[in-house]
Amino acid sequence: MTFILMTKLAPEVAKMMKEREEIGNAWLQQIKEKCPEVKFLAHYGLLGQYDFMDIYEAPDEKVAAKVSMISLQNGAFTAESWVALPYKQIVKLSEEI
């Protein structure tokens, strides 16, 4: 399954610009250790409501929840994992309605 992780950093962490790479690397290492089945496809820094967007694959919602929880544990103010379906699947589902 494909998921989108939308992250907003806590204000005190957002101010730590010089430590951002170190914090991000520590976060990614925890994901690799605690969720080895997760495969990251893309990582973006954003200018807007969220600070980061990660696109990743995980076997199920439980693993996606762990990714969000690890993010919260590592300085995220909010961390939302959204299910992402390929467009063709959405079209096919709409035909069943």
C-alpha cells in the first residue's frame, strides 16, 4: 500500500535549522529499525501548512501508524499518514458505484 506522510514540526524543533539533517537522519534510522518493511519513495520539504511530505510503501495501516508515531516521538507536532490509491484504481472504484 502507498501512504503519504504529512508532517508539521513542533515549533521548538522547527527553529533548530542547523540540526535539521541530524534530526531527520535519526528519524529515518528509527523507521528502518522499527519498520524495516517500509520503503520510502520520495521526501519533500514544503512551504505551507506542512513542513515535509514523504511518500512511502508499507504493508498495512498498522505499520503506517507506527511511522506516524515515530515521527511524533521525534519532534513532529502533527504527523498524518494518508492512504494513496493510484488514479486508475479510483476510476475503477467509481465505476462500481
